[in-house]
Amino acid sequence: MAESTRRDCIVIGYNETPFDEYEAGIRRYGEDSEAYRDLKFSFIELEGKRLNYVDLLNHVYRRALPSGTPHAAFRSGGIPSLAAVYLCSFLRRHGHDVTYLNLFQHEKERLAELLAQNPRAVAITTTFYVLNDPVIEMVQFIRQHNPDVRIIVGGPLVSNHHRRYEGNELAVVLDDLGADIYVVESQGELTLSRVLDRLKAGQELGDVPNLIYPAEGGPVRAGRYRINPPQAESNSLDENIIDWRGMAENPLGPTLQTRTARSCAYSCSFCAYPMRAGSLTLAGMDAVARELDAMAELGTQNVVFIDDTFNVPLKRFKELCRLLIERRYGFNWFSYFRCSNSDDEAVDLAAQSGCRGVFLGIESGSPRILANMNKAATVEKYVSGMKRLHAHGILTFASFILGFPGETEETVEETLAFIQETRPDYYRTQLWYCEPGTAVDAKRQQYGITGQGFIWRHDTMESLEAMDHIDRMFLTVKDSVWLPQWSFDFWIIPYLLGRGLQTEQFKALMRLAHQLLALEIASVSSEAKRVQQRDYVGQMEALVRQWSGASSQAVLAGR
């Protein structure tokens, strides 16, 4: 291929490790380990196979539908990767020839074809990775199909490594990843564009800030790597809205994600994101409207706003809801939502503008733990906010963290009572993850914290005790339905709406999935478990057969 016609870059969205491989890897820590017990809330052991919730839905549909009935499998991450789409749009706007892949595991053949065309670079985003393994798999695949293409890796995984390690330790983790160039800026898209400019011109990278790459000389090194000086990026959200009309080379589908802000307005002590992302930055209403206009032209039905605090500031949130109402887009939309930062007018406008469901980072029902977390919220405001949402028919998913420093049996009971009082439609309780670099990590001595990750101890609780409380809480809560974290989460709902499933149908299936999971967590005897599993799975199949008429053709066809 002539140098002038070479594609500049392929952007890869997400690599979800096949569940059986991931489960086997976590099981090596021991089935009684915190990590494996946490994972157990994400799968069902059925007919000798461990099925995550997406696999379970596919299993039920295959069994329920008549032989020969076409059914496109449900996929976790089956909507366009926002990171990949945004980077592709940004780089095109800066003059680069770029395309993207959404799901690595399902698009390997296409990636191999693109690599055979000898692009200059492949860019890998790491938004959702905490381990190197998914990146290593992609790097090895790329090397196998094109050993000469330059591999660029950026995002939170690389930034976290850069923050935690230095010298030879940093070199070891980068050697493990095996890429050619690493972008360490929290935004990074402008840095990536500059790298592509240099590669296209055949120039060196020494004057490009925010990079780590193998050293061939020069004064600044980390082991065998050169670290270029940092330079903060401040990329305009208004000027870089996604060009959805230009993304037509990949089928977009009826459900899309977008953002209207960058970073978070709060400083929760368990979260390092605002420190990485900087101060809250908001897109203007005109820019938001232009992007939503494009989505509407493409026939989008469901929109997921990924802003960490979508309804902050509250005045702007109301303006955005009025925009949705006035332009009559007709979208169903979903978002993160601070229900402690709302009022009657805000929730009423949300409902009128198409809000179907919200993700609530409640974290705890204990005033003491909320204070320790620096949540800037009260239990009373949470209760009143959730009442408003329920009154307007907006689905609620409440997320909780159990085991945070200061947690005791008493505070656990407060959270349990809160869930039983407020009755969110869906919920999940996660073990506190002791992450280096968070604000609470700086208070290890104050709270008596030892350990990290899933294995920790502090003055009032230790990690295995916290897992026992999570088990008990799951078996106690009756009026809210559990949604797992791995491969599913609350964001599966807009995806399944786009596939033709109704919210009431989804909830009926999830209630039965909840009962199946309860058999696992309660350690029901093998024979009794098999009998009850057949009953619950049979009920799920009966529901699917009931829905498999004309109204469910979108579900079957995968639209």
C-alpha cells in the first residue's frame, strides 16, 4: 500500500475476557477468597457450566424458542464503545484516517483484515481494565497479524501504573503489556493525535509530551523507558462532540452512549477518578443539542449519559431536560443520578423528557459511613430523592459498598434497613476495594488499614467478615432485585430495550435469575438445587415463549 494511502490508526474498544477463562483465573485464588466470593454474585452454575447473566439469557432463549428460530445472541457491551467512538471522531477531526472496532472478542476477523492493510498504528483504550491481561491478549494478536504496526496504549490502566510505579518496577509492568508507546495523560486524545502526526511524518517522538516509550538514549528514563515531560490537556467538549453521522461504517444500533461533562463534582474518599480527570468540565447546551440531533437523525431510541454526576449542577440538568422535551427527540434515556441533589421539579422534568432509569451511587445507608466516604449526602435526602423517582415511575438501581473503614455490624444493619425501606428496583452490594491513590488510602494509619485490593483489614472490620455480611444481605433483601457487576450491570437495560425486550419483561427474568443466584449463595444441597433450578429456568423459558410472537422480533433478530 502506498504510504500516502495508509490508514493512520485502528482504535479498539473493549476486550471482555471470555467468562470461563476469567472465572478460572479468579478461582486460582481459592473459592473461599474474597475475589472469588465477590465474583460468585455474577454467575449461575447450571448443568455443569458456570454462566454469567448474559450467558444465562442466551441459554434460556436457545432452549425456549422452537428449533430453527433465528436469535442473535445477546452480548455484553453490545452498544458502541464510547471511548472508541469518541477517539475515532476526535482523530478524524484532526485530519487522521481512522476506524474503530467495538468488541475485540467478536471482531477478530475484521481486525486481522484491517491489520493486513498495514495501518500505521493501533490504539488500545483501557477504560475498564484493572489488570494487564486483556491488553496483553490484544497486543499479542496484533503482533501475530502485523509485527510492524505501532501499538499505542493509553487510559486509566496506564495512568495508574505510571502513578504507582517508577524506575524498574514501571519498566516491568510496561514490558508485561508489550506495547510500543504509552499515553499517560488523563485525557490523552490530543497526545494520541500528535503521535500519529509524527508517525505519518516519520519523525521522532521526543517533543511529544505525556508519553512513555522504549528509550534509545536521552536523559529521562524509567528503567529502559523514556518518559517525556507532562503537559495537561484541556480538550474542548463543545468542539469535539462525536460526529455520529460519520460513524456509519459500523452499525450503531438503536442504543448509544454519550457524555455532556468530564470528571466529577465530588471528592468521595474511595474514588480516585476526580484526581485523574481534573475539575468538572461541562459541555454547552448548543453542543449537546447538535449531538442529540445527529443521534435522532440516525434513529436512536435509547441514550445512556455516562456523566458521573449528570444532574449536577441542578440548574443545568433542568435545562438539559427541557431541551429534550422541547426538541421532542422521544429518546428513552438512562444516567447516573445524585438523588440527594434533586427536587420535585428536576424529577418531574426528567420523567417528561424520557428518563427511564437511573444509577444511584448510594454506597451506604449509614450516616457515619457516608461521612467517612465524604459523600456530601444524607440518608434523609436519599430517602426523599428515591421516593420522588419511584413516584414518577423511573427505574432505580442502587449501588452499595460494604466494608469501608468505620464499617461495623451496626452500620451494615443501617444499610440493610435503608434498602428494605426505599426498595430500589435493582441493587448491588460490593466489597470495598482498597485502592492505592484514593483519599482514604492516605488515612491508613487513622483507620488502621492494612492490605489492599480485596484483601484488607481495618480497625472495625476485615474483608472476609464483610463478604459474610454481603452474603447475608443478599439473602435477606426480598423487595429489590440483584443485578451483578460482571458483564451485565444496570447499563444492560437500555441495550436490551434496543433489542426489543420491555422493562417489565426484563424484571420478570431478573427476579427468576435472582432466585437461581440465591441457590448458589445459600449453598442449597445438590439435589434440591437441581430441582429448583429446573423450576426457575422452566419459568424463564415459559416467559420467553410467551413473548416470542411478533412483538419480540427485534429481540430475535438482534436489532
